[in-house]
Amino acid sequence: MTALHAEFGFLRSVSRGSRAGLAPGDVAPPAYAAAIPEPIELSIVVPTFNERANVGPLIGRIAAALAGVQWEVIVVDDDSPDRTADYVRTLHARDPRVRVIRRVGRRGLSSACVEGMLASSAPFLAVMDADLQHDPALLAAMLATLRAGHTDLVIGSRHVAGGSLGEWAGSRAAASRLATWFATKMTAVDLTDPMSGFFALRREVIDRWAPELSAIGFKVLLDIVLTAGPSLRIRELPLRFSTRRHGESKLSLRVTWDYGMMLADRLFGHVIPVRLFSFACVGALGLLVHLAVLGLLFRLLGAGFRISEVVATGAAMIGNYAVNNLLTYADRRRRGWGWLGGLASFALVCAIGAIANVLVATTALGMGLPWEMAAIAGILAGMVWNYGASARYTWSTDA
Ligand code: GDD
Ligand code: MN
């Protein structure tokens, strides 16, 4: 305390209501002397993966757009190989309103956004991409809307009057339209642009709903809207989407898959775990692979049925393993020799699953179920076994 006084004694002491914001029973912090900046009003969360060339210009434009506002930027970087996090720390040395959260061993746009938002103590939060596709000038209007008090969530929409998709390739625009159509058909959301990655909200919304978010994949806005439900007061402001400055988009097959899984999680995640659902979808694809290989060998090439079945079963199993490794267990992906070891344990798991399948199906048939039902019961039992055992042995978290 004395050392602190010696160092900062020349500064004004804390005057701002020391009991402000405390609940009954909370202990007030002791008064101390320090240079106290004004509290932050708006935290801007910027998820990054390899955006070193973009964050600097982005922050310059945020600062210009928010003159007179107490803002901070929280960059959430997933340990980018281009060392975006290090670069952001050099920015902090020049402007302490910029800070970084570096996450290691994890990837994911949604979860990065959620963690960034939870790291804020400001009343208002915004989320935007780092690649300058989102115009920081819109932040001021978003903040003004939230300050006015009748809105919980403001969305930068490309599909209201005045907004635009920018120079997106036709295929990407079509994919975006399809994803939006799908979301509005499958759920009750009534938004022009539920796919938007640029929005602002009151911090209470996240404080309230964060524990229930899916946080899978790219579409954090849709996740929030589906989780919080119709009580959320939403406004859309026009956003003119720009083209990415540097680097490349991280949109991929994985992101598309994750989108489906996030929707599935919101729709029936309370009944079926989303990983089991993903596993079952991959299993259904495996069935198609099985039938295709069998048809090719047995019908077209005239191979014997038994050998064709063996090859088809092997192909489907290896295919299922590879695809689950890429999509269902992207976060625990096995690589190199670990990939082969995983395949061996998956094969063993599936062999036992096949025995379980046959046992359950024959028992069900013996109990008088029609043969189709008995077969389905066997398939379900085998699948649940395969899922549980492979989660434990093939993609174990403590491997
Ligand atoms: N921390 C972290 N982790 N950040 C990520 C990750 C990740 O795994 N993947 C992507 N990002 C960051 C990027 O660095 C960028 O700042 C932002 O998230 C958006 O990523 P892009 O790769 O540029 O995505 P996009 O332009 O294809 O899609 C964006 O626009 C769509 C349409 O509005 C995203 O905002 C989508 O959510 C949005 O639907
Ligand atoms: Mn982008």
C-alpha cells in the first residue's frame, strides 16, 4: 500500500462510488490511489485466425468510428500460426484499449466469440470479423440503438434496404441464401440475415444465456437468437458487406457441417447429443458407401458376394472412421500414426458392434417383432455401442 502510494501518490484517489454495483453483502474494494480511466462502455470482440495483416487497419478504423466513446477491443485468437496474438500485444503497447485472449489447442469462431464476450465487463458488446468485411462505421449506430434502451440485440444485415452482399461470388451468395432459408424453415427466427457475423448486444443477454449456447461452428448470432428465444428485442441495421482485404476465408466443409450440427443441437440437442447425431449422419453416409461398393463389385464387376461384402464393409468402416475423424471429432482429430491406431481401435469397436447388432436383431425377432423392426433395433443398438465405445477408446480425450 505504501509502495503504491509512493508510486501513484500524485494521482487522484478513487472517487467514483466505491459501493456502486455491489450487491448487499458484497465487500467493497479498499480505496486506493491510481490513475483510473473511465469504465468501458463498448467491448468489441474480434475473433481471429491468421489475421495479422488485417487487425491493425481494423483497429484504426474502429478508433476513428468511435471517437468520444469508451471502447475496448478484445481479440480472441486461436493460436494463429501467423502469430496474430503477438502482433496484437504490440498494438496494446501503443493503445491499451486493445487486448488479446490467446486460446491454445482449440478452434472455433462461435466459441471464440462467446469467450471474448464473457471476458468483458462493459454494458454493451459488439462482435465483428477482423478481415474488414464489416464496416466499423456501423458500430456507432449500433451503440446508439442499444443506448436508447428498447433493443437487446442489433444486427448488421446484408438483406435490409441499404445493405448489400458486396462482391461475393455467385456460389457463395447462393450458399448463404440456402443456409438462411434453411434456418428460417427449421426454426422460428424471423430475421433477414441470421447468418450475419456483425452484431451488438447488451451484456446481460450473454450473461444470461452463455451456459446454454451451443457454441458450435461459425453462426454465433443464430445460436444466441435461437437460445434466447422470442423475448429478445432485435433490430436490424443495413450492412454493406465488403471484400476481404488480406488472407483467406476459413469457411469449409467442416464449417458447413458444424452449421447443421448447431441447428440440430438447438432443435433436439436436449434429446440426442449432437455428437451422436453427427455420428449417425456419418453412419448413414457409410451405408451408401457400403451399397455403392457392393453394387460395383458384385453387380458390375461380377465378383463373388462374400468377397464383395468384405470389401464393402471395410470401405464403409474406413470411410466412417475418416469422416468422423474430420467432422464429428474435429476437436480431437487423430493424425499421423495416431490416425492408424485410431482406425485399428475403431475396427475393433465396430466388430463388437456388429455382434451386438446381430444379437439384438435376432432376440427382437424371437420376441415377435416384424423383421424390419428387428433389423432397425439391431442397427440402433450397434450404432449406440459404436458411438459410446469409439468416444471412449478411439477419440478418447485423455489419449
Ligand atoms: N478465433 C477464431 N477461431 N477465429 C476464427 C476462426 C476460428 O476457428 N475461424 C475464423 N475466424 C475468424 C476469422 O479470422 C475472421 O476474423 C472471422 O472469424 C470470420 O472468418 P472468415 O473466414 O472471414 O469467414 P467468412 O467471411 O467466410 O464468413 C463470415 O461472414 C459470414 C457472412 O456474414 C463470418 O462472419 C460468418 O459467421 C458469416 O456468416
Ligand atoms: Mn470473412
